[in-house]
Amino acid sequence: MIRLLLAAVTALFVIVPSESTAQEQSRAILVLDGSGSMWGQIDGTAKISIAQDVVGELLKTLPDNQELGLTVYGHRRKGDCSDIETIIPPEVGQHGAIVEAVNAIKPKGKTPMTDAVINAAEALRYTEEKATVILVSDGIETCNPDPCAAARTLEEAGVDFTAHVVGFNIGDPEAIAQMRCLAEETGGTFRTADTAAELSTALAVIATPAPEPEPDPVSLRAHAIDGRNGPRITEGLIWNLTSPDGSILENQAVADIRTELDRGEYVISVLRIADEETVEKRFGIGSVDKQVVLELPEFRPSATIEGPATAIAGSTIQVRWSGPDQKGDLISVADPQTSSPWINYAYTKDGPFLDLVMPSEEGAYELRYVSSDHRKVLATQAITVTPVEASVTPPDTMPAGASVLIDWMGPDYKSDVIAVTAPGTDQLINYVYTKHGSPAELMLPPEPGDYDIVYRMSQKNRILARMPVTVTGLQYSVSGPASAPAGSDVQVDWIGPDYRSDIIAVAEIGADNRKYLSYTYTKQGSPLDLTLPLKPGRYEIRYILGQGSVVQATTEIEVTEIGASLTAPETAPAGSTIQIDWQGPDYRGDIIVISKPDEPDRSYLNYSYTKGGTPLDLTLPALPGDYVVKYLAGAERKSLTTSEITVTEVFATLSAPPSASAGGKIEVIWTGPDYRGDIIAIGVPGENYQTYSYTRNGSPLTITAPAKPGNYEIRYVMKADRRTIATAPLTVH
């Protein structure tokens, strides 16, 4: 078995130099499996011992000028996928050192064979020179999830990279597939060494390989990008492609290169016309398609920027600029220590001289011309931002809830404020804009305690000045009668600051500060009148600050029941006016109403105010039926008492000629209630009337006929609800 494995590996090394001269031979690294599975035995001998003997015999057969190195994996630590070591670099004359290193291997760890191949390729500088790796492994990959993808990457990036693989005593189909893929994706050879018969067949093929056919050309795709990780450049490029034999493509004015190439080494270059920047790249073509990306320096159109060398924090400076002025281009101020292209900015579309607001903090900054094209910075100028000064001076006395005058000094930038905050915080409680001048009238919080008066700059809400203050408490009290009738006005004495919008209110006990039933502004003086609720019960009278609706003082009051009475006829004609005798509180706004039974108190048909005294007149509805007369008190329209009434039908008659001339006069004899506002009218049936005369003109009365001939009707129309209670036909000719 040792001789068979030696033959397999030797055959691979025969393939490596082919029939080349020593100068043309590729540099190679042997990658040897040192994982724990190499302690497994074949015919009673450990696989690592077999491999050590094979390598020792192999190196005796290789020419002295063969550059060979050694990479081993899994030989130092258990369970470590990074246990990969290139023990011997690829150099001439290292055969003895390699034998010594191989014999010292004590298998221990995992099988990172893919990463070991990558490690060896990098040691061979595979992206610059022709390189060969020979992998001998006995197990499946246990670290890299995709050996095939790694092999394709090596082939695409390498000048002429090849990996040959020997699968040593492999029975796992997945392991065989991985090793085969590593070899075939790089143009290498895969062989297994398992039994003597299989190995003899394999060695016969390797030892006398058939002549390789001429490789098919492979596809080259090349494009250029604008700077590191920049966008693809699609115009304004000149390409050249050469090989050692001469020029292949010359001065091609295209966006990218797409061509077919044979195996070999090439040089591709690209020139950007706009700034004459050029870059070239050397690459190799193997057996797989190749993609080459050339990175040109980031393109920066010509631009200038000019501004002052220093400026005060938050101030507005004028900046002069020149540049491409493309849509979205801007002039900014930025912190050169961060990746952000701006702190503040202005668009170039607004002209060659721009106003630019400086940062709120002092320090070293840059003025920049920022292109809309991927936010490239085309021009810069350093600028030093100097500190901005501000101060606040509050008065000696600071009563809670008061509006006080604060003297201040500061830049007075747009939307700057003088404010009161909780101690040491930036959260504003009340504020006033500095644009109103100094001193600033600032309303203090309603609650006594420690606060800060601050000057806050609008940009970044930066606090420029802070002064601690103590807000002192004030005396508050309210007093009124112990009890009073529901809905009545009571006099309330109060003590308090009488700030704008302060009120004296009545509310249910325990109700929210803003849930009051009636109120009067303290600006009415002390004492003041306060209207009580119409619902009997216990309530509280409150002094409520206009700022924040804070309750500062309370006193309880008992609201007592009130009554009323009504005297009305049991029946009356529809639309008539009746007299109602009543008794009740006669509060402002109290009314006597008539409504349909079971309707809400606020839903009524007619009404009269009690302020007119008793008795009062109340007009009944035009439709007959049962109704209710109610006494409704106050703004709440609470019903204090009711009286039922039946409204009876009213009748009318009409007597007139059956026809009349258009526009002529008609005499109508009528009977009816003759209520104030009742009329005799003429109109088309189902439509509004066209002519009319008031019944107050007596019977008979004269009406003008419509000017248009046709069929009409004469009507008796009550004022109440404009109800028609009698009709007679009329033809106008």
C-alpha cells in the first residue's frame, strides 16, 4: 500500500512540471492532512506513518531544482479550524527539511482542508505567479462550508492556479465529491488511493496521461469603478489589453471589455478621459471565466470654496464657491473627524454666494463643496468655529406662576429662547423667543421649588447659559356660603395672584382639575359671582391657575334642591297663544317650553323666557295632539316641573271664484283662526305659494292671481309651521 500511495503522489508531481524546463516549472506546496483521523490504520499501519514513508520516498525522486513547500493542518490543536501551518516555504533545496517536518507530525485536530489549500495558495502568491498545490487528505471537510466555492474563487483570482488532490482511504461519497470539486474547479487532477487494484488503475492513467487538448478560450469581463467600492463607470473610458505576444485590444472607447482569451498572462489598462487618470492590472487566464475590476481614483470635478477663516458658533457666514452646480450639489460645514458630509448646508442652486450656518459647538471644521454624485467632496477649506457667549439675569423675586422679566445677552439666533427648566436638565417648562428682545417676559412654573433659567440656542438645542433660581410659593384661598340653591349665583371671596386666565370654578369633589361645571375669571375681582350646578349635592369651589390648570385652593359647598310650578290650560287650539302662570327661580336664561311627550329637555318646539314675568305667552304647535309644557332652568336646561296639554284641531273655509284672469284680482271670503301672521295664498298644488295676503286684512280680502295661466289652489296657511288648513281650486286663464 505504501508503494501504491507513493506512486499516486509521484504521478501528480509528474503532472506538475510536465515536460518543462526548470525555469518554467511552477512553484508547489504539498498540503498534508494532520487531523486525528490520520491515526486510522490500513493493513495494520497508521495512515500518518504511511504518508510519512511515502513523502520520504517521493522527495528522493524529485529534481533538486523543484521549488517545494509544506503546509500541514490539524497537527497541533484539537477542535481548532485555524490550526493550519505552512511549515516549509516553497523554495529550492528544502527536500530534507520537508521530510524532517513530515516525520514530526502527530495528528490531533479537525480537517480544514479547504482553508489549508487557500493558505498554501497565498504562500505561493497565486494571484501573481503560476502556482500548484498538492493536497493529500483522508477525510471530509469539517470547517469550510463550501470547498467548491473556494476553489472557484482561487481559479478566478489566480494567474494560473491548479490544485491536485489525492483522497487517501476515502469511503464517504460527500468527502469524495468535495475533493473532486477542489481539483476539477481549478483544472487539477483527483485520484483516490484505497485498494491496490484501484490504485494500480489510477496510477496507470496518471503516469501516462493522454495529451491534453487545446483548451477552449474563456470569457473575460472587465469594468472600471470610481474609487474604492465606488459605482461602476459607464462612459468616458479608453481600454487596452495586451499579452506577452503583443496588443489584443487597443484604445477601445467602450464602457467595459467583453472578449474571449486563451490560457495565459495578460495586462489590461483603462484611461478615464475626464481627468486622464489611468490604471492597469496584470491577471492570468486559466480554465474558468474571468472577471477583472479596475479601480480608478475617485473622480472629482473642479471646484473651489472660499469663506472666512474663523466664525462664531451658530453664526451665519457667507461662502463663495465655484463648481459644476449639478442638481443637488451643496455647500456644507462638516466635522473632518467624522464620516458625515455635513452638519449644516445650503444648495448651490441658490447662487454663487451662500449663507451657511456654523455648528453650535466650537472647534475645527471644514467648508465643503459636496457633489450630488455619491456625495463626493470636490473642494474644502478649513474653518475654526469660536465660542459664542450668552448670559441670563433673573430678578430677585420669583413668585410661582408669575411672568417675570429676564435680562439676557446672547447671539439672538433664529428661534433661540429664554426658558425655565428643571434643575440641570434641558427640558423646557416655559419659554419665550429672544427675538422679542431683552428683557424677556417669562412665565414661571406654578409650583414653587428650584429651577434653572437658561439661554437655549435653537441649533442642536444647545444651552449657552444657565442660572439656578428658587421659585417661591404664594397665598391662595377661596370662601363662599356653606350652601345655596341649585343654579343660583353665589358670591365667592378669593385670594391669589390673579394671573391671566386664572379662574374660580365649581366642580364635583375629586374631579380632574380641568373638569369643572362653571367658572368666572379672577379678573372680575373679589368677590365675584359664580353660578352653581342645577343638580343638588356637595361640590367644591376652586381657585385654578390658568397655567397648567393647577388647583391652588378649595372650599366645599352644599347645593340644595329648587322647585317650580306651572299652570296651563288642559286644551287649546293648534297655533294659538296661551298664557302660562309659573313659579320658579327665574335664573338668567330660564324658559317655559312646549315639546312632544318623551322628548329630551333640550328638544322643544316653542319657548318664552321667564324674565318676562308671570303669566307669560306661549305659542302652541300647529299640529293637534298631546304635548308637555316644561320649566327649563339655566344653561343646563334642567326640567324643574311639567304640565300636560292637548292641542286641538283648528279649521278654516275658503270661498272664491273658480277662475280668474292672469294677473287679475280675486276676492276671497274666508273663515279661520286669524292668528298673527296667517295668510291666504295662491300656488301650484304641491309647490310654494306665489301670491298672498294677510288674514289681518279681513274677510273678504283681495289677492292678485299669478301671471302665468294654469291650475292653482287657494290656501289658508297658518304662520305656525306654515301649515295649510284649507284649500280651494283656481284656474288662471
